[in-house]
Amino acid sequence: MGSHRHVIERLFDEVWNGRQFDKIDELYAPDFVADYRPFAPLREGSEAVQGMVERAWETFPDYHEEMLAIVVEGDQAAVHLRITGTQHGAWGPLPATGRRVEFEEMILFTFASDGRVARQRGIADNLTALNQLGNASGA
């Protein structure tokens, strides 16, 4: 499978930026959990990854994630990334604005014993994104 760093690089390059959905099962454990509460509901199962990626690309057709930093320790990796895109679809209750966003996110990944990603806990700077979209109230 490769190093944890390599897995993270691949999931951003191939899945999130490249939309290569055939790579999901190779990089994410079947019992994967994505936790972005309170902004989004808990998502479970590797099939949830495809749904998250599809929603990101439907909302922001030029969606891109750039890894700014990564720290790997044992079975975990902390990643700092920049997300960019132009909103052409609804984002939660916010209708399409045609505006570009650039905001940052921190994710703590936990790996399964087979080297695939088992869990990710993310915290995104959604307030910056909402400000850029002209709706800091989030409604």
C-alpha cells in the first residue's frame, strides 16, 4: 500500500482532485467514517466517500484541494489543506452564487491495520467560505 503519507497524497490527487472513484476501495477502509460535525452529518462506509466527492464537484465544478502540510505519527496523519472552487451549485442552504472560494481545512486521518484510511475528522474554515460567498450568517 505504501506509506501513510503516500496514501494521503494519493487520496487527494486521485480521488478528491482526480475523481478516480475506482481508487476509493484501495485507499479507504470499508468501515470508513467521516466526521465533520456539526457542519455535516456523520458519514460511514467507503461508499460515502464517492458521495462527498460528487457533492463537492457538483457545488464547485473547479474544486481543488492542495495539501499545505502533513505530519504523520504512528497510525495517524494530520493534514492542513487549502480548498478552492467556484460555487455553481447549492452549498447547504446557500444557493449558487458564481463566486470563488478559498479556505482552509485541517483533517486528522486514522489508518486501519491494512494501511487504508479508517477515519477522518475534519474542521474547515466554513466562515471564511461563507463570507466569500456573501452569506456569513450561513442561512
